[in-house]
Amino acid sequence: MVPIEANLYNNLKVMASKADAGSAGKAAAGTSAPQLKLQTLLLHPAASAVADPYHASGPPLYQTATFGQPSATEGGQFDYTRSGNPTRTMLEEQWAALEGGCRALAFTSGMAALAVATKLVSVGGHIVAGDDIYGGTSRLLAAVVPAAGVSVSNVDMADISAVKAAIVPGKTQLVMVESPTNPRMQICDI
């Protein structure tokens, strides 16, 4: 298992418990909340879990690596930007609201997002991916993912019959499509 920072792990557990309890953006059972239009949601984000001591009309950008803590033995909501950042939290909250979801996750790179997506596949699971993909993705799927007990099949994603043939019923849990492909720039019919 890959070690994760304690604060990040705790935040993920809290997010999961909130998702299990239902979407924070949806009205509670038996009540009706107004459905705002996209333009309104873009201009007026819902209340954030991040407390801005200055009550700025727009979300501030926190460009710091570390945050002050209540004491030497007690951690605050944020400790180190890698495991949580007020700006990223506000972005994720706004993104989830715009998409009508209960949670959204923002990553610092596409590879970070792909690495997390592959962690959703259980041990013994299977991934179908393209045979013409970004080099970093190729290395992730060729070395890291199999070491975690997940098999990978690479196929021509522009050939739908090859994709269908690669899917193993009951075992394939993820199909990764990159379109246009890299580097040949083939278009896959998603």
C-alpha cells in the first residue's frame, strides 16, 4: 500500500462519509430548494467549508505550502498544500455544485488524476487502455498498475471491435480512452 499523509487520508474519510450521507448541494428530503441557473452558480458560489476571515467577494488564492496550526499537538483544517489547500477546496466545492455532484476532486496534474483513477480498480481487476497513449500513462499502466495486482490490455481504441473483444466480463473495471491519441492523433469514437 502506498502511504498517504494523515491529513489527506482524514479528509478523504470525511468526504466519503458526507457522500454516504447524501449530497450537500441537494435539498433535504421533504424540502424544496431553488434550482439556480448556471450563470447564477458561476457568479455566486454556495457557502464554502473554507472560512475566509476577510469575507472577500471572490475566493482568494492561497499560494502557500504550509499553514499555521492551533497548537503543536493539534492540527487545523489545512496543514500542507499537498494534502489540502483552501483554494483547491473552494474549486472542488464549486465544481461539484456546477456539475450537480456531491463532490469533485482537483489534481495538480493529469498523471495524478490517472494514478488515482487506477486505484479505483480492485486487486484482480482489469483495465483496457489504448495502444497509442501518453508515455507517462503507458509507464503507469505497464509498471505501477500491474504491481498492484491489476492486469492491463492495450488495444487500438479507434477499433471498437478490438475494444469490445478486450473487455473481460466480470473483470474489466475501467476503460481508459485518450482521444485524440498520443502521438498518432487518432480519433476514438467515445
